[in-house]
Amino acid sequence: MHTVPEPLRNHLITKSRNPVDLLNAATRLFGGSITTSPLTGLCSGDHELRGVAAHDFALGYFASPLDVRVASAEGRGSYFVNIGVSGTISATRSSLRATLDKATAGVVNPGDTQELRPLRAHRTRFLVLRIDTALVEQEFTALTGHPPVSTVRFDFALDLAETKGRAVRLLVRSLLEQLDSGDPLFRRTELQRSQLRSIVTALLLAQPHSHTAELRDGPPPSHPRSLRAALAFIEANLTEHISLSLIAQAAHCSPRTISSAFHDRLGLSPLSYVRNLRLDRIREDILASTDPVGTIAYRWGIRHLGRFASQYRNRFAELPSATAARRSEVTG
């Protein structure tokens, strides 16, 4: 992959001859979403990592001869895209194997363990993009009109030379150029997130995955009027108590009819939609403010904090307190 010279040159995290420094720095960069261990001992050589992190993504540039096993940390959901800059890497994901270079990337799903072995130890450079699971689900929902009924699982090897794969490569290159430009405008979370959403959309459209068939029919049809009314009501009253009967009343139809509309068009019940939307807004507020988690939850209509914590963990693979602990990564 041809990128700007010395990618992330102003974002050095570690440069050391001690591989332990590299492993520890990688764990920090990716927010504790991975655990790392050497495959064949701690080899000598130069180990360098540069990177940028936000709450729903991180991008790292690795230069190291170290053979490494990378496992997903328990309870943390992230996708990883590994893209070669120079040299080649022998990579495995479970029983799958691929040789990663400028023309072939590797996509790793939540919960997967990967092994990376540089084949040209002193010339191997590669990029690793971490993407939060929630962001993939949001972009899938935007494309289909409903959230995935199960985790999206991508095929392993991504052909960057093929037409669709080139789009992913160009968008990642654009993100790198923005991060390296030094322009304060590109430090804004809104611009970075917009670019990342484009990358995720391109990945969903370019790389085969477990829900590819749902994307083949083009954009979703417009929602019926009753469902649009229900969605507008939920949006306007999300901080208040919302029941199925109130949603049905706003939609001018029976609870059974509106429930069927939600299941048919969005793939979940009206109250599940309310819960997920509240959790999304709460997560955004936790990351964007210094208010206590309980205060934010109550503000969005949550009355049972214990149940809320469990629902939050089920949706985002971490407790609200863990999200709050990473606020400094986003605002710092």
C-alpha cells in the first residue's frame, strides 16, 4: 500500500530494542481490547510503534521483526484491519491463512485470535486499524435499515488490488494524510469519525461477510408512515418514560401492528429499539462529558442502574465505568 512517507510520523508511541515495550504500547494504543504475546521468544531488533486513538477507533503503524500472537480481550468487541506498508507477513486467523502485503489486507473479527509472522524481518512495516463493533453495527444499520441480528463476521483476506478493495485502501490513505497534515481542523473528532464511517461502509460493501446477502438489494425502501411517526415520537421523548402503548398511540395504530412494523423493517421490537437508542446516546454523553455515569443515565430516562449496566455491557462489550475510564483518551 503506497502511503505518505513515514506514516504517523508525528505520533511516536515507542521506539525501543526491547520488544516488551512494543507489546505494552500496542495494548495501550488499542485501549485494552487485545492481549499480546511473542510466538517464538523475545527477538532482538528495532521495535517501533506510532499511533492515534479515539474512543471507537485506533490506527497504528508497526515496524518490528517480532512474531506475535494477538488475542481479543474478554468482553471487548473490536475489528482489526491489517494492511502492509512494506515487506510481507504470514498471518493466521483461527484455521485461515493469508500473506499480507501492499495488495492483501487481513480482517480480524471480534473474539478472533491472530498470529503475525514478518517474513522479511528488517523490512516489514504494516498498519493496524481498530474499529469498534458498535460502529460497524451502526453503518450496517444505515445501509440496510435494521441492525444485524448477529455479529458481522468478515472473510479474512481482503484484496486491495480489486476495485472495491481499492476503495478501502484509498480511504485509509486519506485518513493517514489527515492525521499527518498537522492541520488542527483534522484533529476534530467529527472529521475523523466521518472518515472512519466511510472506511467502515466501504469495508461492508467490499469484503464478503456473514450478512453480505442483506446488502445486495440496494438501499432499503422507505419506512411506512406509521413507523416514521413512531420513530419520530421515540426520538422526541427519549429522555421520558416510553411504553409500547404510547408508541402505538403516536403511530395511530395498534401495539400489535406497530410491533410487526418494527420487527419487519428494523429487526427488533419497539422497546428494544428504544433501549438501544438510549444506550447509544448515553455512551456518546459518557465520552463527551465529565458527568458521573449515573447522572447521564438518569438524564436519558434510566431508572434501574444495575439493569442498565448489564444492558450496556451486552451492547458494547464493556461496562459504563470502563467507557468512562477511557474519556481521557478521547479528550486528551
